[in-house]
Amino acid sequence: MAEVGRVLCNKGVLVLTVLSGNVEEGLPAIQLFTRQMFEQVTQDWQPIEIKLHNDVGCTNRPDYHIWYGVFEE
């Protein structure tokens, strides 16, 4: 996130999406994010919009969701 902040233009906008689910039951090589983890990695950004969407095919698991956020520096 520090590198994103470094290279993003002044007043730039960050759009971030990550998988959400039970961190203890994640698939190998896939990092699942809780709401707290999502907020922690974006703590230096001002949220414009944050939504939780159902996973529509990335994993085909009904217990996975997608955190979607739009932020400004």
C-alpha cells in the first residue's frame, strides 16, 4: 500500500478488491480478508465507497465474498 501511495498522482483514486471469507478456512495461496483486515490495509486512505459483494465465480464458493473499496489519498 505504501508503494501505491508513492506512485499514485496527487488526489488520485484507489480501487481495491479482495476476497473475503473465513481466514482459517482459506484455500492455499489465497489470502482472505476480514472487514478489520480490509480497513487496516486502507487506514491511510479516505473511503469514498466500501461494499461487500457475493463472489460471482472466482472461487465458486458460497462462503466467499468480495470487499470492494474506492478510496482517495
